[in-house]
Amino acid sequence: MFKLNRRSFMLSTAALAATSGIAGRAVAQSDASGTIRILMNGGDADLANTNNAIARFNKKFPNVQVSVDMDPISTGWGDYVTKVLGEFASNSQHDIYGTAIETFQTFASRNIMEPIDDFVAKNPNYSDFAPALFEDCKYKGKTYFVPTSWNNIMIHYNRDHFDKAGIAYPKTGWTWEEFREIAKKLTIKDSSGTVTQWGYEVPNQNFFIQPWLFSNGTGALNDDWTASNMLDPRVAESLQFLHDIIHVDGSAPIPGTDTMDNQYLAGQVSMINRGHWVIPNIRNAKLNSDVAIPPTKVNDYTVVGFGAIGIAKGAQNMDAVQAMVAELTGPEAEADVAKSGSSVPGSKAAAELPEYLAFPPSAPLFYQTLPHTKAVPSPANFQEVEKIFIRYYTAIMADEMSIPDACKQADAELNDSFARLKASLS
Amino acid sequence: MPRRRALLSERDLLQTMTDTAAPRSELRSQQARAGYLFIFPAMVLYLTFVLAPVIVTVVLSFAYYDPQLGSHWVGFDNFKRFFTDPRSVQIFWNTLRFTAMAVTGNVSVGLLLALALNRAMPGWLLYFFRLAFFLPVIIAAAFVAIVWGYFFQDAGIFNYYLAHLGLPTVRWLTSAQNAMPSIVFMDVWKNTGFFMIIFIAALQGVPRNIMEAAIMDGTSPWRRFWRITLPWISPVVFFAIVYASIGALQVYESIWILTKGGPGDATRSMSINIVEQAFGSFQIGYGASVAVVMTVVILIITGVQLLLSRRLVRY
């Protein structure tokens, strides 16, 4: 576990002070002119953060016009990848892309992003970032992205529901079985047998499901994301556990196409698997909510996914583009992320800001669990892999397919997909 | 015979013009050029937006296509993959099942509504019913599907009332058995108003004198429908069936929003499969081959319907 000691606190503070000082000094304006096009993703908060970074950039580069387009990622990263690849195919690409780990290998393997090792090495701000994040930004030894913010999946729980049921709040190291018993106790039915409060939402998205595999020491793919691991009995065990929460205990509904964020905010679900991005909504709903590390089977590992910035291959005005990326990933931008609460900031110093730590009560857990996370498996055929896994997963959770059959068929399909990927990359 | 006289005089006029203004062949070629110029814009649009995409799709179906990683010909590999993939049978069957149920539901309910509204009633009431049944047609399918999604959820409105009535709840969308009928139910609610309108128009064309003669002869309403009304409107019914079939075979958005093709592959249609393969998994060549197969299937089904129409439709 990462713990903040005096030494790391002093170093972080010094780094923040140093970078703030750099930003605060009068900076000579550049004569460079031209345009920079940025494609970012997310909602209003992300657009506001980007516009703040552009305003700072334009103080140094007044003659460079910057335009920003936003993609809400409303239909997942697959469509975003299709959009970006389409831009490159039609030679209408942006200069800078905001993206996420799910797309890294897809973009890097197609050689459409600029390697930025030198740029990263020269930028002192990045020493404040968790090295593990930069490791996941590499493809075949080269760095292609700068991490900006990240999300690890935690259990968000309604403290009022726990209090009402007389259940102690979850502690680090709680087990699968303890979790299951708590979910049962938190499920409430009315006189007609209709469930009015679900103990847990069995997740319906690939990213949210991963902690149940990782904490059992397994995963749907092998460790280097080159083949299926669906025949590992521990995968079946994890899936059986989730299946039983629905069909044996009746503590969770069958996952549908929509997530149950609104039901959690309305107090109709007691526990959900989510990242930090739900915190602003929970705070606005004034829900008495906190977070816990996902329960343990053989370890307490959870999943991490993160956003990042990359530079398009062949981008013009490279000095200005790099300066723009520096702003988008600099201390002010990181502080904006921390204050908005939409993610955990990549910078450690930003993750220690009071605004960030104000809510939920166990907010420091997000950063502290980082050493106990594994990146969401994101091979170059991620979009296909995710669809295959989710298709069989939903069939299992709907009790429409036996777990051994589903694992076997998913394994065959995943390996076919990897064979096709290998052929296309070669 | 004034009409015949007029035609002759036109011909005479044309002959005179031809003799005096220019040789006959030159005039014809001028007329041909003018004709081509008139159809040129439409042809450009047709070639660009219809024929070219069709040709590109057929070409892509024989290729592995990736603008960044490189493309190459793969012969019939994409088609071989489709016809040997066990999922293809399920997806193909889903599409046919949806088509059969949705076409039957849309056309029959539309016809029943049209028959119910094709009778004497106060004008305002008639317009009220027509508007009420037609309204879902003009609402975006994406929006309709989201609302129906809330109805169909396991903890949704339908199950809420079933539970309060002491009835067992139903897994409308999370059961492979119920998901497709639920989607069809929504599809019929959404689209049957369109067919109702065209059937009302057709019913108003049924000759009143024949119907009155049948009533005076004491023919029962059931017999009048089968012997007079249905044969008279059969070309419109045939059009409705073909139109509904082509739309149903390409069903995408209502399924995508309600179930995303699940659970598992239980409701995945061929259109969804094409989009997922081509634009979700970047298997553009494979997606194109599924699109070609789907086009052939639509052509075959429409062809069969045309053949059957020769026997069943009375023009």
C-alpha cells in the first residue's frame, strides 16, 4: 500500500511549489503561429479544464489558434477509436488526442501517435506522477501518452443503509463471503415481494467487473494480454460468485443495459462498483456514501483505467503542440481535475488538495490503493475482446448459459480474435 | 375524335420542325443530350450515394481492410468465416424471427385499426384516434426505446404493477425467451400507425356500390371483408408486407437500445452484427461480407414475396 510519509509529502510539496513557481513567472511569449486542433473526451467539467489549459497556453503562444472538439464517449471507447482511425484515414486528424488506456495499444500499434519519451523526460512535472501510470503508457518500450487522471474501481456504499441494518462499515481486507452476507442483509423487499432496496448491483460493464477477477488472482486474459484465460477455473469461480448473488441470494438484479447509478443516488441500491467519476454526483445528491477497497479472495487487487494525452503522428507546430500538452497535463490542469472530482488526478500533489480529500470520508483510499491495482486489460483488439467477454458474461448472469459452456466458447472466440490480430500486425 | 386529331397535328408539327430546322437525326441527338442533362444530377446522386457504396461494400467483402495496418485480398475467407461461425445461425434466425413477428404484428394490427376507424363517427373523434395511433410513428425510435426500456426493466413499471396485482413478475428483457417478443411489442406499438394510415387510404378506395350491393344481398361482414375488402386492398397489403419486411430485416436501433443484442446473442440482429464487426471490432471486410449476405437475403425474401403476390394479389 502506498502511504504518505513525511518525506514523500515534502517532496510532493516541493515539486508543486517548484512547478507553481515556473508557471507563475512571467514567461516570454513565443512568436510561433498556426493552429492546433484538440480532440478531448468527457463532459462539461472536462471541457472547462481544457479551456483553462488553452487560456494558459495562449498567454505563452498568443498567435497560435487552438480549437477543441469534445467526444462524450457515450457509446464506449470502440466508437471513439473508430472515429480517430477514420480521421487518420481521411487525413483530417487532430493534433492532440485525449484518450484512455483502452485505446493505447490500438493507436500505438497502428503507428498513428508520436513517441514522446524525450518530451516526458524533459518535463519535471511528471516526476510527481505515479510511475506505474507511465509504464502503462508504453508500447514496445516507447512512451506514447501522458496520463492525466485515473479511476480505480472501489465499492461505493450507502452508509445510511449500513447504519439502519446495524452493519459495520467495510474494512480493508473484508472477504468475498463477508461481502455476500452484507449484500443479503441490505436487500429489502416489500409485502408484495418486490425488492425496494438491492444490496448490490452486479456490474454490467467490463471495467467494473474486473476487481472480481483480479481479487481472485485471475483475469479474462493472460498477463501480457495476448491470449484468453477464460479456461482458468478461477474465472469460472468469480463468475459463479456473481451469478449466485443474483440467482441464489437474490441480492442483486440481473444486469441490464443500463448502469444503476441513478438507483444508487436514489438509495435503491446499497453498494456499487464504480470509480471516482461518480463522486461529484454523489456529493450533489448529498448521499451519505463512502468507498471501500473491493473485497478479498486471494488478494485485494482492483482495476485501474486512466485517461491520457497523446500527440498525433506528423502533427505540425510540434513545439507549440508539446507546450499545449504540457499545459493539459501540468499542475494547474491536475488541480482542476482534483477539484472537479471527475477522476483521481495523475499528480500526487493534486490528489492531496483539500478540495479533493473533502469527500468521501475515505477519499485517500483511491490513491492509496494504486499500488494494488492492475490496468484494465487493453490489447490492440480491446474493442473486440470486450464485446466477446460482455456477451458471454451477460448470458451467464441472465442464467441463459452455463458457466463452463460460456467460458469455453468465450475462450475460443477470444483466441480467434487474437489470432486475427497477430496476423494483421504481422 | 378530337384527341386523335390533336395527336396528329402534334406529329405534323414535329415533322414540319424537323424538315425545316434541322435533319431528323441531329434533332434526336439534341433531344437525347437534353434528356441526359436533365437526368445527370439525379444520376450523379444515385451513383455517389447508392451505387458506389454498394460496389465498395462488395469489393470490401473480399478484402481485409485496415487503412493503418494495410489491406489485402482474402478471397472468400470473410464469407467462409460467416458461414462457419456458429453465432451466424443464431443471429440470422433472430433476424428472421423478428421480421416474421414484427411484419405480422405491424400489418395485422394496422389493418385492424384501419378497419375500426373506417366507419361513420364524429369527425373530431376520428381525427383524435388517427392522431393517437399515428403519434408513435413520428417520435424518434431511440427515444421510444429508452422509455420502453424503463417499462421493461426487471424492476420497471410493468413488473411493479404485476407484483402489486399479486402476479409473478416477468423478465421482459433479461430472458432470452421474452426479450425478442418484448422488442417486437414495442416495434408494433411504434410503427403500426403508419400501416394504419395507408390501409385507411386503401379502404376508402373500396367501391361503395359493390359493398352496398353485398349488404343488400345479406352478406355477412366477415364474408364482405374476405371477398370484397381484402381482395380490393390486396396490392396495398402486399406493399405493406414488403415495406415492413425490408425495414424489419434491417432492424437496429430499437434492439440496440433495449438489449444491445443480449442477453448473450438472443436478440442480436444482422444489422447490429454488421455494425459491431465493421466499426466496433474494425473487421471492416468481414462486416461488409455480412452486409452482402444480408442484402442477398433481403432480395430473396422480396423475390419470394413478389412471386407469391402473383397468386394472392388482385390488381
